[in-house]
Amino acid sequence: MVSKHDRELLRDNIRSRSSKLSATDRENIVKPYLPDPSELPRWPPQRRKKLPRKKPIRTFLKSQLHLITYTFLHIFFGIAVRLVQSYHAVVDRILAIVYYHHRTPELIRKDVKGLDRLPEHLSVILSLRKEDDALPILMDEVAELVSWTASAGIPVLSVYEKTGALKSCMPILHQAITNKLSSYFGSSQQPTLQLFAPHHPVYQQKSSQNSLVVLLLSATDGQETFVDLTKTLAEMAQNGKLSPEDITMELVDAEISEITTQPSQDRLETGLPSVKPEPDLLLVFGPSLKLDGYPPWHIRLTEMYYTGVNSDGMTGYSDTVEYQGFLRGLWHFAGAQMRFGR
Amino acid sequence: MATSMHLSRLRNWFLASPPIEFAISRLRELLVGAIRQGPVPQHIAFIMDGNRRFARTHGIETVEGHNLGFEALARVLEVCYRSGVQVVTIYAFSIENFKRSKFEVDALMEMARVKLSQMAQHGEILDRYGAKVRVLGRLDLLRPDVLAAVDRAVDMTKDNGDRVLNICFPYTSRDEITGAIRETVSEYSQPLRSTRSTLPLQRTPFSEDHIAQTIRARTTNGKLDDSSTEVDSVSESSTLAEDDVQRSNQQNDVYQSETPLSSATTLHLAEKAAKNRASETTSETDRPVFRSPETITRQTLTDHLLTRDCPPLDLMIRTSGVERLSDFMLWQCHQNTEIVFLDVLWPEFDLWHFLPVLLGWQRRVSKAKKNPDAEGNFDGEFQESGEESKEELVVSSGLKAKSL
């Protein structure tokens, strides 16, 4: 750390447009803070011979001291982390009791009514568990999420699940979501559901005014899509249909958006509204913020929020999808400041 | 108000007094040395956000805020490199930032130029201690004098040790990805040179006459010469299979541009090869030979990014509480990077904010090492997520009872 006196000297120098101090002056100021040359691993060998390895005992003691400090740091840090986690767990439980949806869209609507803004496109990252009945659990979570999203009035929800297991059972999933929606809204006024995934046909009922779009994503829609695009472009370039200079950000953006966020059928035919490809909010139900293969292109300006440790010792898994987590994400989003790169 | 100002002045005086300063610097050294003992992220990215807000809240000029931000950067770099981080990538300037006021853009450019050219003055010291400096981004958007400073700094430090500082100067990730695609495409659209002269043997793996002969033999001979043809055909098919393997290997590398991609399945390779040969012998023109686009993988694209020779990104830190990536390292951080958003303005960022992040990272990594098959590690194609952390499932039962 540079001492205050020296820092002031350097700052003055910057203010006066670097005229006061010459290069050697600056070097002299900085020199005391540089590590001892002999400590550097990459020291030229011919000079190392002149300097014998000095003070082996001292270096040994130093490294032992560091090791002890490391251990103690981690012990204390671990305790602190546990304390914070248990605090959050308590808060989570309280929130979960205070805010519960009771399968009533009106309650959910009331919970989000005071918010300044809502995401137009919500995205969630879910993960498949290891148990045998993981897929039904996952589908139930998706169905719950869809119901909350519909109740909150968010028109688009995209669900990312790494393995793509959800995509393989879209008819069942569609049925499950419809059932869940009817249990929330009642069969008469439930919103229509449009469920689709890249490279898959749309599952939808006849469209009405309040419809909900659900998009399923998996890891193959991420970097693999770019690989496919590059392959196609390379093929076109090899056949002379395209020159590499034609590849612009706009082209890539249009292609990637087309592939990952539009159904494979013609949009005009099916009467689907165009989906806003960039999610506004990305919810991660997990202990830390990792994207885990989420498609990279569209998360440029996406707010990210992770629910933190959702410890549920009884059931034994860490990232349960809970209503209070969903709600906290929306609150957080409403409080955040929106600035576009300037 | 007055008392708080006096207090803060007293505090500053206290912190700046030589013994305290000495103690703090010793403490920092100890902590950094301690961090070294555990696993250390190899590649950290910083989004240095909050310089302007810091300037606004502290009533100083924006440019001054950026200068303080630079000091914070120096502090953080010291911590990083001393604790053993190999590569630090910083987001210095986005292409979008050109939209800011001309005054600020000019000031930032001037600052970059001055810092870089000052750095270039300390050649000898840099050689001994410095990291390799690389500037990533759209250099063509820079002013010529800044570009010259950039070039000199990069050139001077290119032989330095294994520590790397990546400065993303006018950069956006989308631009980088597009560039990677463009480069890959242009690389693959270069015809492979002198394939005809070097690979004459590869172009004739089958003899057309021979194929025709065997087909004819099979159809005409029928059941008469059953035993003899069977032996014949077996030997034939075995050689065919061998050729097929060989051919398919080549097919991956050398690829005829007219072959429709969609139908290029391995099943029909032998036929197709024969067909290709037939068409070629008839036309006998010098068609350019390209590498097959099918050999493009994620790795190919990763290798064409600006960060191509850096280790995978372990940790991404953004200050100032804004929780989005703002077009930075989208490709790099999308797999197994831990993203951390800190609610501190960049000029205030120091070891004390950085330490918990590093400790948390170390904790998760060592946990993931202890039980590598924690959740999130699926079989199949995507196995990189070995470090998926299984975070504290166990909350003490007393607490649980209380909470329920």
C-alpha cells in the first residue's frame, strides 16, 4: 500500500499534467513498495547465483504464518457465512409465511401492485435434480412459476434447464401447466398458454387477449447455436454466397434472436406475438450466481438476481423454487436503477 | 455535521499516521499471503463501475473520479498479482461509452494515453515486475495518438512474465463474438492450398472399375459361384470398410465444397466418395478445397475470441451494485464463472471488499473438490460444471425449529 504522503505526491503530479515529476522521480517514489527482487520467481539465473538464498528460516516461518492465517481466516469466514445464512434462512421462512400465494392470482397481483416496474420478459434458471422423480418435480416447478408469472402480469417467461429434459416432454408439460393454471384461475378465465422451444413446434390453444408465452431453453441453445450459425456461414462463404465482411453484429443478432426466441413455425401463420428476446430479469434459484450455460447473447442488459441459499434441510436439496424467492426477485428488479451503458 | 467532519478528519489523520499505516500495510501483506495458501482464481474480470457516481456524491469532478478509480485499480491489481492470479481482465471502456459527453470521452482517452505512455517510460521496472499488458477491443475506433500509446505499451510489455492484464478498451462482448464468427468464417473460406499436389493419393481411394466389377460379379454370378463370391465379397467389404474409415477421417478435414452439408452423414460416405470421385474425373477442374465447416466446435470459436489464450474465467466482479453484465465477457462467463455484484463504488473498492469474495470462492472450490459429484454435474456433453457447489444444506436444527 502506498503511503498517504507518496500518494499525494503522485496525485499532485497527475493534476498538474505530469510536468512536476520526471520518470525517475516517479520510480523513486514507487520503488520502496515493489517487492524485493530476490523474492521474484522469474529472476534471471545469472544474478541469482550472486545472491544466495537468504534467510531460509525466516521464509519458512513466514509461510507457516500465512498458512495459519489462512486457516483461521477460513474458520472465521465459515462461521460468519453460516451466521449470515441462518439469518437469511429465518428471513426466508418469515417471508414465506407472510407472503404466500394460496393459489389466488389476486393475492399475487396485490403483492406486485406497488412495484414501479415489472419485467416484460422474465427468465429463470432451473436445474434437474438427481432423484428418480426429478422430472415431475421440475415440471411442477415450471407449472408453478408459469402460474405466478401469469398472475403477476408478466407476458413472457423463459425457462432454462441445462439438459433439455423439459423439451423432450412438451405435451406432458403443456398439460401440467394447463392444469396448474386452471387450479389458480379456474377453468373459465385462465390465460391461454403458448409453450415453445427453439426447433420445436408451438403448443398453444386458440389465442385470446391475455396470453402467456413460455419459452424453454437448454444448453444447446447457447454456444452450440453460435457454432451452428458459424457452420452455416462458413458453408455459405465457401460457396461464395457471402463474404466474411458481411457478418455484422446486426446479422448475428437477427439470426440468433430468430433461432432462439421464435418458434420454428411461421409466426404470421400462427398469430404469435413476437417475443422480446432479451430477458429483463434473470432469476437464479441457487446459492450463487452462475449462468451454467445460459445462452450468452441476450443477457447483455439483463438484471441478475439469485435467491441465495434456500436451505431446506428436510427435503435435502438446496435450490427449491419458492414463491417468496420469485417475489424477492421482482422487488429487487423494481428497486434497481436502469442505465444503458452511459 | 461539523462533528462528523472533524471525526472523519481525525480518522484520516489517524490512518495516515506512520505507525498505523505501517501496521495496515503489514496486515494487508499477511492477508494476501494467506490467500495465496489456498486455491486462487486464475482469471478474474472486473467491471469498474461507479467512478462517476463517486465523483458526484463526493462533489469532485468526473475526471477526478476516474483518476481515483485508476488508483483503486492499481491497488486491486497489486492484491491480485501478489495472491497469484494469472490474468486480470478489466472493462475500461465500452463501445457504448462513446455516447457519453465528448468532454468525458476525451478526458478518459487522455487519461489512458498518459497512463500508458507513463508506463512505457518505466521500461526497466516494468520488465522486472510488470505484467503483460494487452488491449482488447476495437482499436480502430481509437484516436491515433492513443492508439500509438497503446501499441507502445503492448509492445514493451509483451515479453514480461506470465501475469497478464487485459484492458478491454473499446469493447463489447457482442462485438467480440461477432468478430470471432467472422474470423472463423474467413479462415474456413480460405481454400486449402496445394491440396491437389500433396494429396493425389487421397483423391483416389477407390477404383471405379473395381466397384463396377464387383457389383457386376455379384449380380450376374448369383448363386452359381456362391462360395467363391462370398469369400471375395467379404474380403472386398473389409477393404471397403478400411477405406471407409480412412475416407471419413479425411472427410473431416478436407471437404468438397459442393457436397450438400445436410446429407453428409457417415453412413453414406463411401457412396458419396465414389460419387464425388466420379464427378471429379468427368469434370477434372481445379475446384477449391475447403476445410469442412463440420469441424467447427465451441472450442474453435473460443479460440478466435480476444481472450483466446487466457485460462477460463473464474470470477467476475462488478462494483456499484448494478447487477447486469453490460455486454462484458458474455461468452466467457456463461459456463462456470461466479458472478459477484458488490454494492460499493469502484474508487472505494479495496482489499476489504475483495477479501470476502475471494474467501467465498475458495470455500466453494474446496467444497466442490471434496464432493465432486455435487448437484449440477450431469452426464453427457456438458461436464464442465464440476465445481457446482453444494452449499450449506445443513442449517442447525435449532434454527430450523425457530424458523418453522
